[in-house]
Amino acid sequence: MNVLIADKFPDVFIQQLKENNIDISYEPKLGENDLPNSIKGIDCLVVRSTIVNAKTIENSDQLKLIIRAGSGVNNIDINAANQKNVFVSNCPGKNSIAVAELAIGLMISLDRRIPHNVADFKAGKWNKGEYSKAEGLFGKNLAIIGYGAIGKEVAKRALAFGMKIYAKDVFPINDPNVTVFEKFEDVLPIADIITIHLPQNAETKNLFNEKLFALMKKGAIFINTSRAGVVDEEALIKAVKEKNIKAGLDVFAGEPEDKSGNVTSKLQEVDNIYVTHHIGASTEQAQLAVAEETVNIILEYIKTGEIRNC
Ligand code: MLT
């Protein structure tokens, strides 16, 4: 079995694969445009952020399995994979705690304006009065949109902060700590904080549009650590400017495909929008858990022919 790993992967799990007589090509610097030339002779491709486009899949000659070392599979051309009978698997739930921690971190950062606060200090400015207007999270209404693995981890932490939890999902929610809601009209007008944990698909595309932002309370905190496509960015910018919404985003339209380099986004010009580098899953704990699951998928496939999470 030849496995190409085209993103960073922990050494300990590369060793484990080698000990199981798997041939590993470890090429963490490969990008979307390099992959079509590197895919020949590969049975299994492992990626985190690298985009697997149709050309890569079409150029493959023995590819059977693509594993996303993460939860979402938006960076893989699933149609092309289906057409070539290549299976696509992922690691759901393995990085949920890390993403939930970032969502909570963004809530606190926005309430306390931590990045502004620190930037002023670094610039030699002392603005204690300006930074003494935070509201605090205790007792606040938190709306969790998408109550899957990540949404549940956010809820656990928010409960410990004394927040009141409202949640919405396509699946039934059975949690005595949560007030379930169906209609956005019922909860967005009272939510102090809204956090999104949805996959990107045809139903969720631009779900957070002008109409939903119009329902939100003035000054509400809006967090998106899921996928950029769920939010209409123009509508968000308008809401930030006109309703004093404060936004914390780990994802945005036009995220660079390069692993490092420059970034340009209209969000850079708007105060009160904090954007992080799509680092929700970027804790050592989460990356080890994801890598372990990836290895288990490969070993199980070799042993039984079954593909987990497929
Ligand atoms: C996910 O889908 O789980 C995240 O995008 C993962 C990541 O950034 O690695």
C-alpha cells in the first residue's frame, strides 16, 4: 500500500504506518497544483488543508481512498471521486473540543476586546476606560446553530460559564440543559451570542444573510468556526457597521490556498471583526487524535477491506 500524506502529520503516526509495512511519501508542502503530478502510484491520499481537485483524481491510476484528516470534506472534489470509484473518508468528532475551545475563546476576545486591548498596549497606548465596557458571558443567551459534536462541546463549556443555551439542529436534540428552537425568529432577537457549527452544503449556503442579521440584537456577538460559505459576508459587514454586531470568524471567503503567504480580505478593513487563520482544529491534542483516527482508517482498510466514516 502506498500512502501519500500531503499535509503536516505527527511523526509517531508516520512511524506506526511504516511499522505496518506501508510505503509512506510524506510531502507536507505539496499544494493543490502539485498533487496532480504526484498522485500516480498512490493507493491512499491523506490531506488536511490541501485541495484535492478533479485533475488530481483524474490523474490517479490506483487511488482507492482519500482521507481528510479533519471533519469537513469540502476541500475534496467528491463528484470526481465518485466518478472514479475513489472512497472519501474523514475523522468526525476528533477535533471537536479544539474547535469548541476556539469558539469560546473568540466570545471572550470579542466581549473583552482582547486583540484591540493588546494592540493598544504594544503601541504604547493606555486606554483602561475604553476597555472597561465588557458585558461578561455569565447569564447571557447563547444560540448554538448546529448541535453536532462541536455544538455539544460548546454547550458544555458555555454552561460552566453560566450561560443559557438555545440550540437548533436538523436532528432531534435531547438535552435537558438546552432550549431547542425551530425558528430563527424565536431566538435571534434575544440571543446575546450566536455561534455556528454547521457543514457547508446546498441548504446552509449563505444561510446567515441580511434577513437573519436583521433579526439579531444590536451589539450581539456572532461566531463562525465552521465554514465560510454559511455566511453572506456582505450582509455580515453591513450588520457589523449598522448594528454594532461583533464577529469572530475562523473561516472566511477566499481563504488562501497556500499554506503560508499573504492574505487579502474585505474583512480586514472592518473594525470589530476578528479573523483567525482557520485554526479551530489546530491544537496538538486534536491533531494527534485526528492522525490516530487516520491511521486506524488505513489499518482497518488493509485488514478488513472496510472503510470507516465513509
Ligand atoms: C475540519 O473540517 O475539521 C477542520 O477544517 C479541520 C482543520 O482545519 O484541520
